[in-house]
Amino acid sequence: MFLAETNPLNDSALIFPALECFHIVGFAICVGTIGLVDLRLLGVGLNRQKTAELAQDVAPWTLVGLALILLSGPLMFSSDPDMYYLNPSFQIKMVCFALALIYNYTIRRRVALRGGTGAGAKVVGAVSLLLWISVIFGGIFIAFTGQM
Amino acid sequence: MLTFAQWVQLTGVATAIRELWLPYPIILSLHLSFIALAAGMILVTNLRLLGIAMRKWPVADVIDQLRWPKRIVFLLIITCGLLLASSKAEEYYYNVFFWTKMSLLGLIAVHGLAFRGSVYQKAAEFDRAGRIPGKAKLAAALSLVLWIGVAIAGRGIGYIEPPLDKLHAELHPVSIEQGR
């Protein structure tokens, strides 16, 4: 396993910020495309499109975002594993991320592809948005709980 | 400008955001959540103009339906951004990434004005003609590059150490002690 002291990532001060940039652009693409479908489920935005077709159209881009996140995230983690592992915000973020991901590819996917409307679809869209927003909160708070 | 920054920073709201532990990260998280939503809308609009995604949909459909959601999300992003910047206004005055980000946002405003009439309001014509002109594709590509630049510059802001010797320590000793 990586240790912070022996990790070549920490040899250059520029690698971590560069990884962060990939992480941020990736999360914006991933959450942004998921958010478009969630907003559609809530009846906001691209309403002239069928939910199922919108979901299928943006799905590859969600994967592009996810790939960027999953490539950069673990590398960032490896730069200082103890700090992240022990950080409560990071732990919450990972739990929310796992939940959001599972939810996205099970319940929400099924509802979106069925083209659901009405109160049920709205709840599904709102839950998805809230899950992803909690991931973002968890990520931001890592930097603010570390110094405690 | 510096005087203005110092004044803004001493207003009640800015002081509260700076000196309490919770408001700053909460507003920052909201800022980023709204940015993610905006990013989805911007990405889809530009990919459609480039002919890469959503090709089944009329360009006008995509642009028109996202116009108001984008405006609302931008308003929320700017509100959060102003609160964040005001709480550390004096520090940001010396922050090169802050000014890079503001300059890129300025360029985005110019981009919007430059292409508004010839691209964003002509989407229905592209649909009737069945092809998207090079100018529209250029606008879309430039928009993507500029927004990615804004995201990177925004992250960069947090990497600049505040120049403690230049800040008015006697005005707000608390933030100096915290060093952030």
C-alpha cells in the first residue's frame, strides 16, 4: 500500500492540484448530467424530451465524468491516506457516494427509463439530487474538519 | 478597490461568514452544487451545438428549455460566490487566481454578447437548415474551454496563501490568527 512518505505523487507540488482539477471537472460533468435527468424528473428543464431518452443521451457523459472522478480520487487519497481515512467528512462522503452511485444505477435508472412522471418520479429525482449534494458537502468539509 | 474590499469584509454578513466555522464551508458546498447543475446544462448545450450529443433533439429545444433554469442557477451561484468573496475580500484582492477567474468570467460575458445574436438566438434556423454552422461550433468549443478555465482558476484561489504582512491585522485579528 501507499504511504504518504514514499508516494511519488508527493514529489511534486503540482500533481495534487492537477488531480483536483480533473476531479472537479469530472464531478461537474458527472453530477451535472445526472442533475439534468433529476430536474427532468422534477419537471424542470428539458421537459419536451422523454425522460428515458434524455437519460440514455446523457448516460455516456455521466460515465466520462465518473471515470475522471474514479481515476483522480483514489490517487488524491493515496497522497495522505491516514488523513483521509480518519477524517469524518471523508467517511461520510464515501458512504454518500456509494449510496448515490447504487441508487443512480438501480432505482433512479429504472424510474427514468420507464419515463415516470408524477409525485413518485419527483421524489426519486429529489432524492438523487440530495444524495449527490451530500457527496459535495462531504468533499468540501474534508478540508474544514482536517484541522480539528 | 482595496479600500472597497476592506469595507465589504467588515460588513456584518461578511464578518460572520469569516469568523464562524460553519457558514463558509456550507456556502462553498452550495456554490459547488449549483455549479454542478449549471455544468450539466452548459455541457449539454455545447455538445448539442457541436453535434456530439443529443443529436435527436432540435438545437432550439435544448437551448430554449435550458435558458431559464440556467439563469436561475447562475443567480444562485453568484449569490454564494459574492458571500464567499466578501468574507475574504481583502485577501482575494491579492489573489491572482481570483482575478484570473474574474477575467475568465468577463470573457464569458463577452462571449455571450458576441455570439448571442448569431448563434444562441438562431438555433431554430440551424434546425431548419439541418446543419450547424462553423461559427456555432466555435462558440460552443470556446464556451467549454472558458468554463473549464473558470473551474480550474476557482480551485486555484484556495492555494494562494494570504499575504499576512499586507493585510490590516488590526482590523480583523481573528481571521489572521486562523490563517485561512
